[in-house]
Amino acid sequence: MKELLRSNNLVKLSWAQSMLQQSGIESVWLDRHTSVMEGSISAIEQRLVVAEEDYEAAKRCLQRAERELEH
């Protein structure tokens, strides 16, 4: 697995996971529970990871989706 995104922004993580899913790319959201347990101090960022072989396609997918949001 390779880290694609690290953030405390739950909306961004959820959006990214949804975009990947729509493109047929599986992802795993890590540190979700650890972050909740530590409270709201945002010390532990959550991570979205994908399989090594999907990393480049996942990166392109999110870049394309971000460009579409800008227009």
C-alpha cells in the first residue's frame, strides 16, 4: 500500500475516496479511529492509501477531479 493523501479534512478524504471508488480504484482510509480517539486536537492526520500498482492512476484521478472543481 502507498499513501496517496494525508489530511485532517474529513470532507476531502471522503471526497477523494469517492472519486477513486467511481474510477474503480480501491482505497483504504487509515488512522480514522486513532484520530477520533485522540479528540479534536488534530494531532494525528488520517491517511488514504492505495495499492502500489494503482498509485499513479489514483494520483491522476484525483488531479483530474480537482481540476474539474476549479472550473
